[in-house]
Amino acid sequence: MHTRSLTALAGALCFMVMPALAQGPYAQQGPSAPLPAGAGKALVEGICTGCHTTDQIPRSSGYTREGWRELILTMIDLSASPALGTITEYLATHFPVRTHLQPTLVPGEASITWREWHVPTLGQRSRDPVQTPDGSIWWAGQWGNLVGRIHPATGDMREYPLPAEAKPHSVTPDQDGNIWYTGNGNGTIGKLDPRTGTVTAYKMPDPAARDPHTAVFDQRGTLWFTLQVSNMVGRLIPATGEITLVPMPTPQARPYGIKVSADGSLWIACNGSNCLANVDPQTMAIQEYRLPDEKTTVRRLDIASDGMIWYVNSSQGRLGRFDPKTGQVKEWPSPSGPQSHPYAIAVVDGIVWYNESGQRPDTLVRFDPATERFQSWAIPSGGMYAGIVRHMRPTREGNLLIHQSSTNRIILVTLKPPGVQ
């Protein structure tokens, strides 16, 4: 094979994002699990392991030959490479479609519509879309080391490169039109001025603070953020660039999602422990609240207008509600069961929305607290059913922005209540 073709294929297979939570017989193999013998094995092994271990392939849900081809081509254009046929034939033969991850879809009276955008740079793992006051949609291209903007009225898209190895995990706009990103790869918080393309990066003051994760502005314009693996919570004062970091009380709590309450305090989801945490915005003191099941881990949470904290019990496949006034907790089993791995969550007009990331296809779930009824839909992602929604945020019109990070898609979901078509 020519060197140029080999390099292109290496890039393609590095960015083939497989469902990380897949279960089943293939998932029992370890990180260095050997691939089955067959034509194409050496090519796949020699290229894929440059970016990930071989177990990422058997942990997928499997595809047809056309499905594998479609997945690869959403990551990088190999349509002119003769080796693509060999690779897809091998993968389809040894890792065909399996149905054990199909979701349990619940019918209902509400309706939704989808609008998709395929972002320009392939393989970027687009994620965390958010609407700005001018109606634009911004996203983070984590593996592409960029942030991007969509003009929904025209469909025009523009991408902005970031400093080397920033690998933005999320984006958050401020009131001045700047776009802030969490530099998950290089231990920074960054600010992009879209008018000039200028990026200002703020380095973490502690070398142990390696992975800024999710950020949110409070009512005073202060930026708060989590550092999951570093097990810290951070505060950045935009006017001065001053950063303050505090550790979580529980080791390996892995703070993940973060939201601002009406009183200005911060609520944080613990992805490594059965807790929710509240941060005092003045002192940065952290109080943790234990959830009943010690096996619980929480990816994200949101706060309803009545002050209730809604969270996803990701490890146990449940939706939860925490009352910060009484400490009372109530949980509901998610429609697709204990392995459904609820991930992102948002409360819109009193209705709770979240996704089941452990299913293929990834599902969008609606829960009405008044009736305690669920309804769910399969999220479109071409023929690959290779999600995942990792964050969702409402628009000012009361709709929902989601993404399919593995298939290069940003999606606007228009929400319609029961009886409205």
C-alpha cells in the first residue's frame, strides 16, 4: 500500500468512535483482545492501534458492510481508497449487526421534529451544541481541536481552530458574544472572540488540574467548571483571568455536569460516586448529598423552575429527582432498563428530557413529572446507530439542542406538546 493511503486509513480508523457502553459477547474481551483471523485483519490491526486498542471494534454494535462504510465515511473521506473495501468486508464479516442493544421505545401523544447538520471537518467528534442570543448554534469539535458555528437560517457553518491539544470538551457563551471552551486536552479554559478569531487561553494554576470538563456562567458572569479526572471544581473571573480550584470532598467523585441554581449556588453531578454536590459561590465550600443506592453514578443533572434537581442515574438506568429542601429522593426505571445508561438531561417547560446512551440507536426520552409517563424516540444518525448524546441544552424558543458525536451531527429537536402537530 502507498504511504499516503496508509496514513489516510490510520486517520480514518483512529476516529471510528464505537459505542463505549456496548454489552454482549464481544465486550468480554480486554483492551488487547485479538481480532479474528481473516483478510484485512493485519491492515485493521496495524492501523487502528495507532489511536485506540483493538477492543473498541468488538465493543461496537456491529454493522453491515454498507453500515461500516457509512460510519468510516462520516469520519474521513476514504471513498477513493481501494483498501476501504477490504476493511469493510472484514469488519462486516466478523462484526455484523447485533440487536441486543435495541431500545424499548415507548409511544405517546407528544411529537417532535428533527433538523440535522453535518459539520464540515470529519472525525471531529462534534458535541455540546448551545444557542447564543443572536440565534446561532455553537459546538465543540473535540477531536478536531476546534469550535464551530451554525447559522440556522442559512445553514452556513464556520469552524475556528484552537491552540494545539486544547481538545475542547464543551462550549459556553458569555453575554458579550465570546465563546468559552474547556480545554480538556491541555488543562486550559479558553475564550474565543468570534469577531476577530482571537483566542485567549487561561492555564490551570495547578498542574494536577489537567482536564477542564463542563462550564457554566452564573448570574454575575463568573465561570464555573468541573474537572472530572482531576476531581476538582474551578472558578474563573473573566475580568481578571483569576482561577481558583477546590478538590471534591470524596476521592474519585469525578465531578461531571454542572448547573447554576436560582440562588447562585452550583449543583454538580458525581460520575464516580453516589452523590450530588452543592457549591457555595462565595466560599467555594462543597457539600455532598448521598444518593440512596451506593452503586449510583451521575453523568448530568438539571434544575427545574420549582428548584427540584433532576438527574440521570447512569450506572443503574434510572431517572432521579432530588429535593434540596428535604433531601428526599425518588427514582424511576428508564424504559430500556438497567443497562440503558442515561446520560444528558434537560428540563424544558416542566418536562424532563434525557437520552439512553447505552442503546443502539441512542434514544431521546420524554418524562412528564405530572403524570409520571415516559415517551421515547430513536435519534436519527444515518444507518450507523452510533450516537452518543453527551450533553443537551434548551433553546430560547423552548426546543432542544443535541448531537450525535460519533457521526458528526448537530441536531435541533423541535418539541411539541401532546395534541400539537
